[in-house]
Amino acid sequence: MNLSLRLLSSELTCPTSEAMQYKNVNFLLSKPSARVSCFINKDVCNRDGRNVRVSCQLMHDHLEESYERNKRLQMSLPKQDFVRTLLIDNYDSYTYNIYQELSIINGVPPVVIQNDDWTWEELCYYLYKENAFDNIVISPGPGSPACPEDIGICLQILLKCRDIPVLGVCLGHQALGYVHGAQIVHASEPVHGRLSEVEHNGCQLFHGIPSGRNSGFKVVRYHSLVIDSESLPEVLIPIAWTSTGTLPFIGSKVSDKYNSREIQIDQSIFVDPVLPEVGDRSSNIIDYGKTRNAKVLMGVKHSTRPHYGVQFHPESVATCHGSQIFKNFREITDDYWLRFRSSYKKEKRANSDAHMQVSSASRLYRDFNRSISSDNNAADRPRKENHGDKDLAHNNTDIKCMDMFNMVNAHHASTGFKCLKLKWRKFSHLAGQVGGAKSIFCQLFGHEAENTFWLDSSSTEMGRARFSFMGGKGGSLWKQLKFRLSDQSDGCSNGGGYLSLEDSEGSAKTIFLEGGFLDYLNKELQSYRYDKDEYEGLPFDFHGGYVGYIGYDLKVECGVTSNRHKSKTPDACFFFADNLVAIDHKNDDVYLLAIHEESSSMTQWLDGTEEKLLSLTGSVMIDLERQYFRPSTFSSRNAGFTAEKSREHYIRDVKKCLNYIRDGESYELCLTTQIRKPIEALNYLGIYLHLRERNPAPYAAWLNFSKEDLCICCSSPERFLQLDRNDMLEAKPIKGTVARGATEEEDEQLKLKLQLSEKDQAENLMIVDLLRNDLGRVCDPGSVHVPHLMDIQSYATVHTMVSTIRGKKRSDVSAVDCVKAAFPGGSMTGAPKLRSMELLDSLESCSRGIYSGCIGFFSYNQTFDLNIVIRTVVIHEGEASIGAGGAIVALSNPEDEYEEMILKTKAPVNTVIDFE
């Protein structure tokens, strides 16, 4: 599928007569793609109208038997232990949530292909010649089943695969109606990330599931289009409907919690805002009041074929009984094949799915990982070194290597592997005695602050964060990396670009990376060999390695086809830190760490830094205050931030987003903009120290790349993604933000208002499901879970709604694979992610640059921890820039969205103004 959307002005057009041409991906067959003509009613392209109707009649032979199906035998065979599903991905961001469910329920992971990966001939070969699949599931996706680019091969499947069980979800459900002549219309109310109760007719797909109002069967809906129930043909049977209007995910139990405190709750928080006029067309006004209780078709089945569709999302974390629906579909599949089983024994084909994993996430570097897995095992075994008393201080012991280990090292040297050794020292309960993290950084690294980093957990309340890491230009392994994507005119929009490297001696070189930066980083991390025993006893996972940022535009290395805008700042900058200081805020401990190659032995930095550290006292804080802080001298000149877009322009873009959402092109669009200000030569570290005082955050950071004239002052409250030494992945997206109140009572009311807001719940839920999908691409089946959903966390200036998603990384994917599967963070894009990013590229007037990317570390031992770059001042070549935005959903009010965007700039803007 060509993901470059046909963007004309602000509209998406759909061709009135267009053959569906499917890409030949050169699998086993090389025959020309099949063509199926699609005739669409004339008014389908008028997607601005309120009651747009589309219908389809696919030309086909009227044979009663399916294409090339082997002769059926009436057989009575026992049910198998597994069901093999072909999962068609319509470029959605929830497909791998279905994948995770089916992997457990079916007993074997499904095969995932995108809707244009296979030609019709290829599909028929696997279905009818190889008999490789027992059923098909068609995923949700953006757009309409009337547009060939949105639906791909799915229409042919629904029309011609009449003897294979098929389940369509959301877009797949609409396609089932569309292919048989039903009309697809705009829903009277777009519903995304919101719940409704559902009633059903008790058919097998809903076996064991309650029905109707107050039954407990609540489902999550993500759709703007629906099947018009009045146009449903006789061959399709309605099987489910909404029994209520939309419901909040969190409701009365939260309200009851606060009743005893006699807080006066603003009743408006329980009422959805009415969508204002969108664009210039009054026909786009949606009257929610008239449609609140209208029943919407939620499920259909074919009268003679084993084909089913559900409009809601059974795979959503908030859908009740969603797993049961997939279990029932498996039962439908088993029962069907018990009646109509090919004589070709299924047992002989049990492993046929192994070579069929064609999705990009399933293939990422799989062959490369296999080729080095034996070396990994060999390198991790041989050495064990005594670190001495870990409660006291340090390990200076040099142990001679065994002959076998030397042989392994010689082999690694010949194959490009690097053997790294770690030395570390611990100083118990020292941080507070020497003035804390700020004192340690400023005294050890802050006098010049060039080429320094500080991953700063400046907010550790409620266990949000525990460790800080800091350092500067280090030993012989230190180096700096700068990467810039090629210009689009170079034809390298897929991520190729130029990498500049500078080593500890000052030698520099530039190379072209055809595969892009993340591919380079992956190979670098895979090349390191280490002894796990050396960091036994360390409570944190960063032991040295790459520290820096990945800019938003590196999305082109993660599935997006191009960037419309080019960043002024480098697209990625990293230090390789071989020496660093770590602070454990929980226990007040300080650690010194140094890594070096096996052939060398270096303790000079450890000795010198220990001496400096132990000489520090708390009295240095007075000098720090004098050096870095000055009283505010506010004037109108100092407030000279210039917005990339005016208030009117931003609101106009919000309305365009609402149009895209109404047309089904996205569920949620995270629209952003930038404000900029020329800045005099100041002590930029002072700005960061001032920011961390005003707005402490668990994932804050200071980065200084002096040769790039680039300083980053970040006070982010949001974790993008973490991978720990136990191969556990964690994401903590934030969606939903409100300002703190002036009084305790007002503050509590605002906090409760955020928690009960259906709009903010919908924003958060959509991104939670998106992150579950992203982790599901690289995690063990069944391991992805949500331990915390829609928690409210409070910071100095705002309350936020935060969720936590975790999963166990698969053994065959690398740390960088995990980042590629999830980058950019879904909280900064919207869903579905690919389509949403392309729409946002068409709306935003400049590159986001570092903003919306991530800052953090990639440790040489394959762990990482990365934030989302928000609440950040980027100072580059004499200009300070601050990015901000918000998630646009169907319930958004354009004026409120503008005010929320301004709120998010408040802390960094005031920091810069106060410091000048």
C-alpha cells in the first residue's frame, strides 16, 4: 500500500471508478495481479456531505463453489489443538492486539500480512493449494471500504472465499456489508475510544456473553462510518446493536470516592461538549443530543457463509468479553471444518505457518540475531570478577582472563565484536551529604558544561523515577554521533543519511548510512560482548553506552514513507558514555561506573572522580545559587516568543483534524506547533536548573552538544519506552492534561473533572490500545498487559492522566527493534499511527525536530530507557524553541484545544523569560 495519501487541499478523495491493482511482492508466484472492478455510487466522493452513501457491486463469476477449492469430503474428525489464522492488517494500529489474543486462543500465532502484500493468486495458492489457513480475520483500519487503497484485498476475500470462516473487525465489518451491497454512511456521531452497551441475538459468535442494558457487555468503539441498517441486503443478518449511548470508562465509583469529602462537582463534566461547526460547512455540525440513544448496528453475519463482522473492537483493553468473541470464532471455525474437512490432513501441515510470517515486525533482524546468538551465549559465560564490599566502595581488582576467554576475544576481534569490561564503585548514603544531584552535576561537569549529559529524575514522588545518570567527555571509548537525514531530493526519504563521528582524540569523519541511523545503532549494540556478573549488585540498568536523543523525523525509519519538513537540528545526536555517575534517589547512594575494552585497564577516571566527589560538601549550594540564578527582570521585550501559527490558524487546523476524524481517516490526531524566540548568549545550564526547579519531572534531561551549538533543557513527565535487564518493556503514555487549581478545593475539583472526563478517557484509551499494539509486535504472546489504566498524576503546574503498559520482549528481537516498533510514541501521533502521521505532516508547517522524539540511553548491555520530548526548551544557534500540542478527538472543542496547547508551554516559556 502506498501510504502517501492523496491530500488535495484538506480533503481526501475517493475515485469514482478505479480498478484495484494489488502489488506483486514476489512471493512464490509471479503471475499478474487479479483485477476486480469496483463501481461506486456517484455521491461517494462527496465526503463532506452529512449522509454520504456508498455501495459496491463486484463483478465476479457466479459459481456456487469457491475458487480452486479441492473436493470436499464429509468427514467427522476430532478438533485440533490449534487454529491457523491469516490476519489481514489494514495498516491499523490495533492489529497486533488481535494478534496477541489469537496467539493464545488459537494455540499458534496468526500469520500477519498487510492488505496489499499478496496478490489474489498468491492468496489463493496458500488458501487452496497449500491449505495453510483455517480462518481469516480482517483488521480495523483508517478510511472506508469504498476506497481500494484503504481495504486492499479484503473485498475479494469476502466475496470469493465463501467457504472459509472470516471475521471482520470495524473496517472489516463495514467491508462485509459493503461487498454485498449495503450502504456505508457517516455515523450521526463519530465515536472513538468510547464505550457502549451492546445487545445481540444470541448467535454462536456471542455464545456465553450477556446482552443488553446493564448486562455488563460494554464494548469500545472506534468509528465514524457505519453500515446503514436500512440498506442491509437479505444475505446479511443483523446480530448485534448498541443498547445505550456512549458511556464513560470511569464513572460512579470515582464519584462515590469523593462524595464523603463534600466536593461540589461541576455537572458539565458529565456532558459531552457539542462539536462546533467544522470548516466552512454547516452540514458538518453534529447534534449529539438527537442521536444519543439511537441504536447502531454492531454486528452482522452472512446467511449462508461462515462470515461475521463486528463494528466494535473486541481486542480493546476496555471491551468486556472481547476474548470470548475470539474464542467463539475459533469454535465456529472448528465446527465448520468438522463438517467440511478437506481430505488433506491438517496434522501434516501444522508447521506451514512458520515460513509465512511476513509482517515487518516479525522479521526485524531475525536472521541477524540468529547468526550471532551462539556468540552471545559464549561471551556471557566465561568471566566473573569480585567487586568487593558492595555496601562500601569499589572494585579495583584486576583478574587475569582464562585462556578460553582469550580465545573467544580473539575470535570476536576478528569478527568485529567488542569485549567491554565494567568497573564500578558505590558510595552509600552520600548524595544528600554533598548537596544532592544538582550539586554533584554542577561541581563535576557544570563548570564548562560542554558535551555533557544529565538524565535527571528531578521528580521522584510516588515512585515515578529513582535514578539519575550524568557525565561528560570521558575516556578512550567516548565518542559523539550526529546524524542527519538526506534531503528528500536525494531520493533517500526512507531513512538514509549522513553520520558524523568524533572520537575522544578529536578525530572526525562522516559516512553515509544507507540503512539509516537505527540500523547502525542496532548493529553497534549487537557488537558488544560483556560479562553479566560484572554488574550484579547494581540496582539500575544503565552501565554505560549511548546517551542522547532521537528526533521525530526518524519516523521514516519506522514505517512512514517520507517527511514533508526538514529539521534544523540534527535528527539524532548521541554520546557514547564510557564514564558516568549514577544516583539512587531512593537510598541516597552514588555510583561511579567506567567501561573499557578487554585489552585495557583504566582506573584513572574512577580515582580522580572519587576524590572530587568525596571533597564536595553541601556548602557549595550557596555558590551554585549565585552562579546560575538571577532575579527576574521581566519586560515586554523578554516575552518575545513568536508562534509558528496564530490562534486562528491553529483552531482552523483543529477543525481540519475533526473533518478527518469524521471521515474515518483517523481516530485521534495529536496536532502540534512551535513557538520560538531569539536568545542571547546566556548560561544555558542555568536555564535548565531553573526549569527543573519550576517544573520537576521524572524523565527530565540536560544535553549539551557544543559543536552543534545545541542545548536541550527537558522537563518531561512521560516515559516513552523502557527495556530492563529482565527483558520487560514498559510504556507510560500521558493523555489528558488540566491546570492545577489556585486553592486545594479547586485543585481537587479539577483533578476529579479530568478523571471523569469522557473526552480525556477516550484520548487515553486510544493511545493505550495503540501502545498495546506496538508492544504486541515485539512481545511474547499473552504477555502484554495494562497494570495501571488512567491514573491521575499531579505535577507542579498540571494534573495528567497516565497509563502503564508492559510486556515481555521476544527473544528474537533486539532493543532497537522494540524502539522501531513503537517510535514515535503514540501519545504524540494519534491512531492509527501511520495514517495519522501523514495527515499531521500535511497540517503542520514545520518539522517537530527534537520535540516529540525521545531522550534517554541505550546501555551496551541491551537495555534502554527513553522519554517523550515534551515540556522542553531546545536552544540551537541562538534560538529557543518550544513545541506543544494536544490530541484532537471527535469530542474536541477547537478553542479548548488551543488553550490546552498554550497551557503546556507555560512552564518552559516562563523559565526562559524569568532567567533572561
